[in-house]
Amino acid sequence: MLNSMKGNALFKISSSNLLFEERSIEEAIKHNVALKNKRITNHYRVLFFAMYKHSPQLALKLFTIAHRTMVWFRDQAFPVRK
């Protein structure tokens, strides 16, 4: 899907090197969950940018620690088996 002028320009530049076919918007919506459902607001993103506006370094530190902690817990709960 071409959603912007930049995307359209990039497509025109690279289209000679791509295999593509035009499809209907109905087909795209049918097979793409992101086009079907309303986007859900991530409250952590809103909080991060509110904090970042006042103290960028503190926001980055806190959210980096929070992210690493969540990843650690996820990895402990759902270890990847090879």
C-alpha cells in the first residue's frame, strides 16, 4: 500500500526492480488485521513522552530499566528452547 507521497515516490523509483500487482482495498482489509481494527493507544508511550518533555535523560533511564526488566521476566517465563 502506498500511504504517502514519499512512499509513492520510492515505489516509482524502485518499481522496475520489483514484482507487484494491484489489488483491491477490500482484499487488503480482509487480510490485514491492522487495517481492520482500531489502533490501541499504548499508555506507556504517552507516559514516556510526557516524562521526556521535562527530563529526557531520566525518561530514557527509567524506560530502559523497565524494558530490560520486562524482557528478563518474559525470558524467564517463556525460555527459548533450541
